[in-house]
Amino acid sequence: MRTTALPPLLLLAALDACAPAAPPAAPKPPPGPRSLQVAITGVVARSLVPHEGPEPGSDSALEICPGDRLRPCSGVRVVGDVAPELLSTPEHSVVVRLSGLFDGARLKLDRPGELAPSAREPDLRNPCPQFQEAKSGDANPSPALAALAARIESEYPDRHAGTFWDRERQTLTVRVTEDASDIAASLKLEASPDKRLCLAGGAPHSQPELLAALQAITKRLAAPPAFLVEAWPDVVSGELVVRLENVDRAHIDEIHASAGAGTRIESFIELREGLLRELPVAPARGDVPLVTQPRRWSYGGMQALGSFRVRFDQPARCVYLETAKGERLLPIWPHGYAAYEEPLRITDFDGVIVSLSSEPQPFVGGEVPLAGAAAPTDNACGASRAWIGSPSQN
């Protein structure tokens, strides 16, 4: 601070005024997304991952992928040690749960991994005491039994909860809500002991209730960042099974409120803190923008086969597929793919080059309208349709 009371300081102020101004401080880069505490469930494997740069090469890395078996995926790099018995191979898959800090691309472990709780095997044993002895017979229920079960579902649709076949005891179980004695009396089941139909009451939800909950969950969670993978009613337990790519505590509570506390929720990434909208994302790769699918986890998709040239529109700085007729298709590549210029090359989520030359190559996937591409298409690269898929590896 300067003051007029001391002439030497006035002299210093005058000298300061004549001095060149200090260059303005460089603006600070915007802070990146913070790492969040998560648990990730999937299969872990070690692989050699090629990398770009002045000294191309490959690194040995651990990666965890969604699902219950090894398959090509855009996984999460694991930083830390995982016990050898928790690693998967093509011949033997082990579903594990890892926890730590996730930055969008890497999971920094905070503790050793553990086996993930295995899904309960459905218990197809019927619950009726009178039908507990083993009995040889057909692989499927008789037409008479099937017709009787269909009649119950038709006459009591709001109470029907599910039907399953106990082959070992040759008994068809029909589960309903509330006490089942009124239905048994109306069908005179006690007078037909030869019809091995077990009518069991007390189901927590009817099929219409589960299907309504499933519809609400699908509508709410199919979009990012939750990405519903699949969901289905378990006719044996009478509850829903919901499989998501990402989930947080708020979404778990919402699902339980919609479908019941017994709903089985499985996810790839489960946030232990924060909300899904705060989920970190991996930094962009490559020097050419590429449209990619936003989700990592998929059990498959369209399996059509096409043949295209991969082209680069230099003025628009975008990649497109050229058909044999010269038409353009906007490629929607798998999550994690990247594009590099000079020469143009497309790499997969592990950095492996999948397209290098401009010669026609086979693509697996399927053609869709741009509106149905389920990916950002601000720059359609002159295309009016899209192709969701990737170069065939066969």
C-alpha cells in the first residue's frame, strides 16, 4: 500500500508508473470433473493396450468391463493391484466388485477387489406340500395343465403374478396375490388331485403391477446417464430385475419406490457419493471429432453387414461412410472410438487401429434414420442416414 506521507514512497510510485505493465496472468483452465467414490462390478482382465504419441507402443493394463464375461468393451482402466484369482480369461469369467476413486477413465483402487454377490439361481421347486415327491414325465406341462394356468391368468388378471414349471416334480405353479383359497374353490382344484397345479398365494406384486413399474422405469432410466441395459419380471420371485450401466442412491431409491424394495438392481458403475449428473467422463481422444455411442454396456445389437469406405470431409472436419453408390452415411461408432488425421485412422477403445485405408471394408451393425441414432449428430457430415456399428473383425 502507498501513502502520501513519505516522499520516498512517492518516488517509488512514480518509478512504478513509468515501468512497463506486468503481463496479465494467464487464465486458469476450468476445473475438470472431480473424481467420485464408486463401486464398479464386472470382469477384469490384463491386456496390452497400444498408445499413440511420439513413441508409439503398448502398455500392460488392467481393465474392468461391464457384464459377466469377457468381450470387447470400452472399459475402465484399473489403477492398483487385483488378486490373480479375480482376473477373467476367455475360458473362465469371474464377476468382481472394485471400489475407489473414478475420474471418468480410471478407477484408483482404495482396497482389494472382491467377488461380486452372485445372482440367485431361480428355485423352481413348487411350494405345495402335496406335490413334493419326484415324478418322471415330460419336459413341459401337459396341455390340460397349461390351459388351467391360462384360465387363472385370464379370469384373475389383476392378481396373477407368474407361472413356472417344476419339471422334477411335474408340477405347474401359478402364483397370485392375496390368499388363493377363493380361486382354488372356484376352480375345484381339491377335487382334481391328478392335475398337478400348485396355486400359491401371497405374491408381493401382480404381473400388471410389475409391468407398469417396468414401463415407468424404462421411460425414466433409458436415457443418459443411467442407461438402462435391460429389465424383466422374475416370475419365480415375483420381483423385477433391473440392469443399469450407471446408478446412484437417488435412482436406487426411485426404483424401489416404483417397483418394490425387493427389486434386484445390477449396475456397472454405482456412485457411492454425488449424483449421476456429476459422473466424470473420460477426456476426448483423437484430433478429429467422431460421433460415438454414449453407453459402454451392450449385449449386442443389429447384425446387418455393409461395405463402406471411411472418408474424411476436411472442410467440415468430420468422418463419414461412403456407400458403393457414393452416398454418405454418418457412422455412429462404439463408445471410446477415436479418429486421427494424417493419415486418417480410426482406433477402437483400446487404441487398436480398426480402419486405416480408404478401401471398402465390411461393417457390422445397421442403418437407422439420423433421428434414431441415439447419439449427438450436430454435424451429420452431409449424411441423411446413419450407420450404428463398427468395422467387422472377422
